[in-house]
Amino acid sequence: MKRLFLTAFIIVCTMVTVNAQDSGNYKRGIGIRAGGGYYDIVAGSFKTFVTEPGAIELNLGFRPYGYGSYSWFNLSVSATYQHHFPIGNVEGLRWFIGGGAVAYNTFSKYSDYKGFGLGLFPTGGADYKFSNIPLNVSADIRPTIGVIKPYSYYNSFYLGNVGASVRYTF
């Protein structure tokens, strides 16, 4: 895990020095989202603006559970629509609201801990694009409603799905 974060950090730093940008706005970003969701803990993140205020964020994530021989993991895909609004006079700083869906599968050798799940969530957060480097950071909350649960461990409603993202913008 430390190696993954170090590699991502080196890649972002290299891209920053190679391709600095002037604007506080961006069209697309790719990077990592880390959070406390019950379906993922780390995810690849791709965000693209489809209109000036509207963006789609796609995540491909995973989360390990358990320990030793009693372990399993989740693989998830989520899509979110986010509508952005400026915050004061700070260039590049915006808040957003929206909603999305997540589909995930739990893999385990124990039948009680495996299966497909589906959730829906509203979302809200803040997004900041640095003006002098191609870097975007954001924080969000995604309280998830479990529509299909793979097993009883999952709650029908999970409030604690909070995340932070770091993306290279282009």
C-alpha cells in the first residue's frame, strides 16, 4: 500500500513539473480517491466535466477485509454526477452536490461473505484546482443506501462513506 501511494506521488510530481497550467479550471482529472466506504477504501478516480458546472466522476476501487485465512475483499465500480458552484472569490474552489450509484462484488471462500451488491448515494463536497500546477484535490461524503446487499454484514444505510481525492488535471 505504501508503495502504491509513493508511486502515485512520484507520478503526480513528475507531471506537475512537466506540464504546469495557468487556469484554476480543468476539464479532466485522473488520480486516487481514498475513503472509508464499506465497498472501497482506495479507488482509481477519473473526473470529467460534461458542462461548465457538471462533472461525471468514475471510480474503480477495492477494499480488503478480515485477516489470515478468514479474509475477503470487495471490487467496486461507482459513477457520480456532480454539479459545481463557486465558493466566494477564491479561484479554483467550488462546492458540489449530486448523486450516483455503486456496484460491487465481494470475493470470499465463505459463502456467507460473498456476492453482488448495489447502492445509491447522494453526494456533496468541495473541489479545489491549484492555479499554477495541474493538480486537483477534493473531499466528499457519499451516504450510501444499500439496494442489493451481498450478505447481512452490510447495512441498508451507511453514513460514513467519506473520501478525499487527488487528481492530475488535463
